[in-house]
Amino acid sequence: MNTYQICKLLPDYEARIGEISQPYDCEDDYTAVSIVGTTLAEFSAYVSAISATGAKLYMENEVVGNRFVTFLVTDAEGTEYTVHLTYYPIRGNARVIWGKKGFLPVQDDAVFASGDHRTSVLQYTRNGVWNDQPATGAPGMANIITLADGSFILIDGGPRQRERHYTKTFVDGEWVDATPDEEHDCDKLYRLLCERTPEGQKPVITAWFITHAHSDHVDLAGDFLRKYKDKVEVRLAAYNLPDPLKHPIKNEPSEILHVTLQHIVKGFEIAGATHWKLHAGQRMSFPGCEVEILHTHEDYFPKSYAWGNHTGSAFRFKFKGKTYMVLGDCESDICHQMFYKYGSYLKSDILQPTHHGANGGSTDLNTVIDPDICLWTVDAWRFHTDGRMLGYQRGYEYNWVLRNDEFKVRQHYHNSEDTEIFMDEK
């Protein structure tokens, strides 16, 4: 039997043939280790060993055999820590993640049942995606979720808006010259929130989720938080983002990525938001909506990061009618990992196809999600003409199963148009 010392705070982990990783800096004063070649019985014994120390069980969750357990542990000085444990049986993999206690989510059926507003998901267009000629600019991602109490969940935001360029748009089957709207992207986001908020009240962003810290996903958010910090209330900043200076990105400039990360992190601090550090297996209830965290970078280490997209998170929103799967820009090996861990459990009504329908993706994952609706985070030009998004270009077959009506007739929407889908009914 092998005995592995995790940290002074916790008992040792015992495994007959397991192998432990080096400690991994998860950022925000959190650390993790991964143990491979360990059994469910060994993991369960470790959970019992922690419980026997007097640790307080905060959360326990099982998803198709995958186990997630959260304890609260107090050290000799009285400092309280969160210990998050995961076990993925198909990989024989246990993970132990610990750090000083911060915000922890609550799953509450009464909260989910509350509120009388119609819930919806809005994918809205932004001028920032017009900054380059068609098929070259990063299209970013932006969602507004309206909750049943009239507050909002936001996802990412998009790129920073700079100078405007002439481009083309797809109208009645023809490409015509067009110019972006004169309204600035930050102002449009504020307007959309105000239009959905009772007159005279300040818009409330209950949670702002960030999938990963690429500029085309977070720069608008960072700018908005600085410009409108006094005109909106931002309660939660929901993300788990590693620092590229500590974990270099092989094919991207880590220094620039670090600046982008700090832009959004400081933006949330300026707005006074509480940080919710996401961990796989967590669930949180909101009025008319529940979110489930399916993947973070803590599930990817000790592999190194080839691209910033390897640091991304994935989560699913469940409403009273529909479900919405958000993959952000998760790379293909993350998508494969999610398929093997969760399988058909991932079936969802709406899918945001990963990485704008470009690099990344998994035929297996798209097949089990099997959406009725796809929200493509890509402009009309690429949606209608790019062989990658259409799925016929070699290596992009994972989009073929979404776009080919012979498999299933689905509804498709791109982000050159505002699209709002009501979620409180099928």
C-alpha cells in the first residue's frame, strides 16, 4: 500500500498502486494534487478519513458514478479551509483541492422555484466582432440570462470595441455592405439590462460567469465593469482562471494573457463582486435556474497548456423548461474527457458549440448533447460560408452532426443577430 501525504491539513491518502502528481497552484491560494490508478474504495476510505478528523461535510454529489465531496476543515489557528474532492471512475482518478474558505454555492429547491419573471437566454450581437474583415476577427461570446426574479446572469462578454470597419452582412440570401451600429458595446449591454429591469431600479447581475480569459471573451466585460460599476449591482464573479505567468501557455504569449486576466479580475474587484471559485461537481440555485459546474482547469492538470482554451470551464444551466450547455472555447481533449466522464447525462436542449465552431470539439460529445437549438458564437459570414462551421472541412466533422439535417433538424442562430430564447417551457 502506498501512502501519500497531501498536506499538513489533511490525512494521508492510501492507494495500492496509485501515483500522485506534484502540487498544482490553482490560483487564489488554492492547491491541488491528482492521484491516478486509485479505486473508488480507496477514495471512499479517504473521504471517511477526513470525516473522522471532525471536518464538516458541506456538499456531496454524485453524477453518473463521478463523486464530488466538499469539506470544511479548521486548522490549529482557527482558520477555515475548503477541501474539494473529486473521483472519476473511468479514469481511476482522484483529485484533492484545498484553500482558504471563500464563497460556497448553495443548492436550494425553494430558490429554484421562486420568482415569476419569464426566464430567457439572450445571445446579442456586438460591434467588437466587426473590427476586422469577415473570417478574420475573433467573434467572442456574450449571453444575458434573465432569472425569474428579474435579475441576470451574464456569460463572458466579447472583445473590446475599437475602430469600426466596413464589412458585409447576410440579408435575404445575399451578401451586402454594412456598417456596425453606432451604439457602443458597453452601452448596448447596459441598455439591454435596463430594458429588462423595472423602471427606476438598478439592474442586478446576480452572477457573471467567465469561461476563460481570452480577450475576445472578457475585454468587454472588464470595460463594462469599469464604466458602469455605479449603475449596476454585480453580486458574484463566477470563474476559476489560472495565471499564465505561473502556468505558461505554449503557443500564446503568457505575458499578454496575464494582462487580459488581470483586466477582468480587477474589473470585478472594482465592481465589488464576491468571487465564486468554480469547482467541478458544484451546483447553485438561482430563481428559476440552476447551474452545474462540469469542468475547470483543475480537471485538466498535470497536462501542460498548449492553448489558452485548455484553461477553460464548462457548465450547464437548468431551467424549468429547457437546459443550456455552455462549452466556452474548450479544446477537443477537454470535450473528449467530458464525454467519457459524463456520457448521455450531458443531453441538453440548447448547445453553445465550443470555440465558435472552430478548432476543438468532439463528435462524441456533440452526439450525446444532441441539442435542438445551437447558439453559434460566430458571425453570419463564417456561419454561412466557413467549412469548419459547416462541418465539411476535414477535421471538423463534429460540426457535421450539428449542421446536417439528415441527422436531426435543429435550429441554428449566429451572433450577428440578437436571439432571445425563453427557457421556462420546452
